[in-house]
Amino acid sequence: MCKNLLNWLTFLLVLPSCTSTPPNISVVCEENSQENYIIKWETAPSMEGQVKVYASIQPNAIREDSPVALANISDGMITILNRDPLRRNYYLMVFDNKYRIKVASRNLNITGIQNFRDLGGYKSSKNGKSIRWGMLYRSAQIDSIAPNTYHELGNMDIKPLSTSVPQMNVLTFPGWTINSIPYTFPSPLPNSIQS
């Protein structure tokens, strides 16, 4: 009986050491002045192995059949040449064939729009889920953009919208949440350009 108890105690002490806690991996993607992508990462604890980078213009359809780049995890950075500056790339980083993280350039350089940013990748503090890339954007005022800017947004499958929510102080309405925001799709382009 004592021998069985000792065996079970040893098993219970060894079992937690067999399970691995996933590392904390932080990844950021930026564009340089030549419109190439610079992807930087940090891992804690430090990891050995390779990072494979896969790309797609669709954030939810990144295939893992042919990497666009490879690097050692210890390098902490890689530059990827952008062969089509009119299209936006999303990347899937696969660390040591185990850990997957999606990333894209957060700041989008769009003619005539200041501070245009993708809010993808941010995690909710309540449930830990991430905002999907390419779904939610923010920017400064965009009410007077040029026709060619609409084409740039269309190339990235972004549909401009403007909100018609009046300015209000949400703090005066405790517990109030926005369930829907009425919006309109502006159409300042002549009919010949829209199609």
C-alpha cells in the first residue's frame, strides 16, 4: 500500500513537468519607406527553432503550403519584399511548427487619409479573444477624400462608411452600449468611375 502511494505521489509530481506552457510571443509588422514589410518578434521564454512566414491578401485564408520567408526565431526580425504595393498582405507566423500568430501592418498609408489603422489583433480584456484583422478600422476625418483613394480602399476590400451617431457623452448613460451604428456608404464619384 505504501509503495503504491509513493508511486502515485511520484507520478503526480512528474506529470505537471510534462505539460508545457505556451510561450508569450509578441509580433509587430510595419512598412518601411520602400513599402516593404518589417516583422519583429519577441518570445518569453526565448525559443529555439525556425519561424515560417505565410502570406495572403485575405486575413482568414492564409494557406500554409509555401512560406514566403524563413528565419531563426532568435533573429527577432525579418524583412519581406512587397511585390504588389496596391494590395495589403496579412501574415501567419508559425513558430517552431507549433505556435501560430496572425499579423499585418497596423498603420495603412492611404493617400489623403491620416492615421488610418487596422484594429485587428487587439485582445479583449474580458474574454481574451482577438479582433479579426481587416474587419475594423479607425482614422482621422475622411469626409473629403479623392476618387483615387476610393480605388485604394477598394483594392484592399475596405468599404468606406461614415457614422451618423451624434456627439454624446457615453459616461452620462451608465451601462449603455452601442448595439448598432447607422451608416451610409458615401458615393462622391461620378457614375462612370464607380463601376
